[in-house]
Amino acid sequence: MVSYYQQVGRAGRAMNKAFGVLLHGDEDAGVHQHFADSSFPTQEHIDWILSALMRCSLGLNEDELEQRCNIRRRHILQV
């Protein structure tokens, strides 16, 4: 969806008039569902991160959370 939005924005650049055509396919619902499912952290990741933070009174940086929780940084940043 983001890619489509960016391409539409480029379509009329430096032109007086431009047209866009959206082609819909059967796979679209699956693509949209994938992005919806992967855009938010899982409850399990949230629980692991909160648990690690509660055990450390001085706090933890992203590197330390990544190591202690065995979660990728991009998932940590979602929390």
C-alpha cells in the first residue's frame, strides 16, 4: 500500500495532468493481511520485553533487550 501511494505521488510530478490506474488482484487481501499482522508486536514479545525491563532497575538499551529477549531490534522498536 505504501509503495502504491508513493508511486501515485510520483505519477503527476512536473506534469499538468496525470492519470493513475489501480489494478486489483485476488492476492491483494493476502498482502494487506500480511502487513496488518506484521505491523504490531505480538503479546509474547511485549511480555518478554516488559519482564526483562522489570528485572533491571537501571533499564536496558535496545542492544541489551535484543540479547536478553532474543528478539530482533525491529520487533523491539514496535513495542
